[in-house]
Amino acid sequence: MQPLLRMSRAIDTINGAIGWMAMWLILAATLISAGNAVVRRAFGTSSNAWLEVQWYLFAAVFMLGGGYAFLRNAHVRIDFISSRLSARTRNWIDIVGIVVFVLPLCVMMIKLGWPLFERAWNSGEMSSNAGGLVRWPVYLLIPAGFALLALQSFSELIKRVAFLTGHGPDALAHTGPSETELLAKEIAAAEAERAAHGAAAKS
């Protein structure tokens, strides 16, 4: 089990680094978008290439960030239900979900996405917009993104099995309040403060 856990940690490191880089891609897309808006307003001109760079960056964040989201357990879950289940049950549900749904989906999308990239690469396919970019980089994001998600799924599968066999901690254990819970507390505190100010103003 230890070699598999070392492999899991290596995959986590890769997707962690890619998630960190994706944060900078978001900043780059924001700056490019702002720059395009300023140039369009100030000089009455724009560039399709820069517009498509924004789309490519957004696609990169979305496609390459799937594995990172899985690593951080940030994907959608029905917390109301899962919080009432035992740790072993939650891990078994994840194992079934990974094996039956996630990994087959990744394999299917890689098999469907690779020919799109290959065809665009061989043909030199370009955007239909004037001054647009080549298409193969954005097509490559499809198999690359699902390959990263498949790797992270394998890593998570190792962690779930390790927990169930007593070789590792529960990766699904809540170590603190979730971001949603923290946001709900902030909203409740703000509402309570507003109500207190309203009551003070009336008196």
C-alpha cells in the first residue's frame, strides 16, 4: 500500500501545482479583459486574437482545474446527506462513484477529445474570426484536463481504500467549517448587526 500512497502524493503534488498556476491564469485573463476594454473605449479598436486569448485562458482554468478541485474536495456534494453518513459509508460511496462514473467518463472524453486535437494539429486549423488564433491548443485542453482528472481520481481512490483498510486517514473528514458554512455565518452575523442597528435607530 505504501508505494500506492507515494504515487497518490505525487499526483496530488502535480495537480496542486497546476491549481496554483490556474490562479495566475485567472489574473492574466482579468488583466487582458480589462486591457481590451480600455483600448476599445480609448481608441475604438480591438483585437480578436486578444479576445480569444481570454477564452483560451478561461478554458484552461476550467479544464485543467478539475483535478485540483477533486484534490481539495471542492466539487459539488450534498453535504446535508453526506454529513449524516458514517465515514466508511462516505468512502464506499466515493469508491463506487470514482470507479463507475468518473474514471469511465475520463476515458471516454480522452478518446473523443484526442482526435479533435490531432485533426486541428495536422490541418493547422485557425479561428474563423479575422486575426484569430490556431485552434489546437484549446482542443488539447480536453484530453489533458480529463487525464489530470483521471489521475486525481486514481489518487483519491487510493486514499479511500487506504482509509478502509486502516493504512491512512479519512480524506473526507471535516477538519473545520467549509467555505459555505463560513459564508453562512458571515451573512448571519451581518444580518444580526443590521437588525441591531435598526432596533437602535427606532429607539
